[in-house]
Amino acid sequence: MDQNETLSGTNNAQGDHENQSMEALLASETLNIDLPKAGEFRKGTIASISPNQILISIGAKSEGVVAGKDLEQLTEEERATLEVGKEVDVFVISPEDNNGNVVLSLKRAFEQAAWENVEKLIADETVVETKIIGYNKGGLIAAVNGLRGFIPSSQISAVRRAQTTGDKPDQRYQKMVGEPISVRVMEMDRERRRLILSERAASTETRSELRERIINELEEGQTYAGRVTSLADFGAFVNINGADGLVHLSEISWDHIAHPKEALEVGQEVNVKVINIDREKKRIGLSIRALQDDPWKNRMEKFSVGQLVEGVITRLTKFGAFARLDGDIEGLIHISELSDSRVEHPKELLHEGDVKTLRVIRIEPDQRRIGLSLRKVDSAAYADKDFKLLTQELRQSEEEENENESENKE
């Protein structure tokens, strides 16, 4: 073997050795790389942020990518917490996609942290201040740490339940969406993504305590906004700040109504005036008509004592007859004012629907009463007044005829 062959063998041996060393080094480096696995949570550092994707370094052979649907699911609040260089938790969806990228999820990591925090809230019995974001047929929905929590109707506070009206969820809960609410987390199931909340558990005030507090805060003569919660034959119940007060049938309207449903409906928002508070019996008396102009007083301005009016007989009673004068104004003809002769019952002289000329003999504005007389229609005591009124009416009639003639000539 010559010298060249010896050198060639030596070089080949050295080459094989170097190749083996390189393979060993690569294998060693590969073993040292902590390759990500699908389904695991890891720490990472945000490398870049763009509208379409976020790159996060997690110590693998390449940066992980958060993009697509996961990026769209991030809320504005969650996006606002992200910045380049910040360390974040991520969830590995796939160690390698078709482009060789590690696919990550920030949303899953946020949810993981949220569930861990919820466990602490349960353990510490913490009251969470949040907002109502929705509802369904069984109750309300509120957000806790970015998670949707369900508040069953049985766990809604007495104050809020008192404000609900109607049979359908829309009627009961629609107006509550967006309102602040205090809740405690009562139950959680991470696998089923189930979170049960309670407003009642967050409030120590019972319904009776609430009513007592509201009654103590109310003032007679003041006006409050309320909501009609129920109707009865004798009136309507209106809720003010969580306590129900009664608007008696006679306090609903100045007009005569036979049932509250003629003027009100359940769920309607109304302004009411507190007219009576019985703190011992915990009763609140309210009025709607007290906030309205009394139409009776305006209508009464056209009447005066001694005036002759035309009325329609509407009702007959043992003590007299009622007659409708103008619109809804009713006056009473006492039985003693029906005739100069003795009358046992008004039906001897009158029938419902009869149209009669009557004399106004009494007006009591405060009592909303008008006294009428049938027997004094031809009374000599009013002859002078009747003559003056007749003369006045004739003069007005002549003036109107003259005005009409002038207009026609023009």
C-alpha cells in the first residue's frame, strides 16, 4: 500500500467520524427542543401583532400562529391586553399545520384562566359586579370573567323579580339587558361549560326588608315612576323601586271606569303620586289621576245655579234619578225635586233614556256634585233669571245671524 492509499483511508475515516458527530449533535439538539403537543397549555412571548394574525414564540423550532376564527373570537378587552414582548398563556391546537406552523389559541387560554379564577370565586364566596347580557325562558344571562353565566329565575333578587311582568321572557326580561347586577357563582362544570350564578345569594336583603326600606324612603305628596304589576276589580298594583302600592279604582282616572283594564295594562310604566302611607300595616296608597288635570272643573264652568239644562236620565234609585248633562257629567235629581206631589219612587215619573229639561239648583265643585230639579223648571222664583237668559240667547242669535249675512254679502 503506497502513501496515497494510506492518506485516503485516513481521510475517509475522519469523514465518517465527522458525519457521526454531526448526527449525534443534531440528535442531541432535537432532544433538547421542547416540541409542543396538541391539547397542552404553554407559556409564550408575543413576537408580533397584525390585524390578521399574532405570532407567539413558545420555544419551538418556529413561532406559533394565532389567526382565523380564534383571532375573531377575542373580545376588544382581551385584544387590548396584548402587546409585543408580553408573556401570555396559549393553547396548542396543532403542533404543525400544512405550512409547518404551530397553531395556537389565545381564546382557549383566556377561558382556561377564567375557569381557574371562577374556582377561586366559588371558594371565597366572592360577589361579582357585572352586567346582564341576555336572557332565555328560564332566567337571565350575565358575564363573569368573559364566561357566560346563567341566573335561574329562582335566583333573581326580590327587587328585580318585583319589576318583572308578563308571561313571555321578552316581556319579563328584555328591559333588564344592559343593567348592572351583583352575583355569586354557585356552581360550575368546566367540561359542560356550565356556570350557575345567583343574585339572591349576593343580596342579604329579603323581600320584607326591601319593602320596609322602600316604605321608609317614600314621602307622601311626592311623585314616583312605577310599573303596573297586576290588576284587580278594586284597583291596580304599581311597583315603585321594588315595593307594590295600590292605585284604587277611583284614583286611576277622573272618568268613570268599571275596571282598571279600561285604562291600564300589566307592564305599563306610569307616574304615580303617593297619597297615603300606612307604615304600621306597610301599605302604600297611590294615585294616577292626582297628576292629571281635573276635567270636571273645566266642564263645570259652563253651568251656574238657576240655569236650565237638558239631561238624559241614566239611572233610577230609591232616593232619586241621575241625569247626564254634558259628556260624562252627571247630576242628581233628588226624589224631593221630582214633583210638588209626593213620589214613592222615581220610576213613577221617569224612565232611563228620557230627555228632560232640568234646573241646576246646586253646584259643589269639591264634591264633584250637581243638584238638579225637575219640579223647579217652571218655578216663579227663577222667572226673572229665565227671562234674562232668554233675552241674552236671543241677542246672541241675532248677532250671529247678522255676522253670517255680512259674510255672505262679502
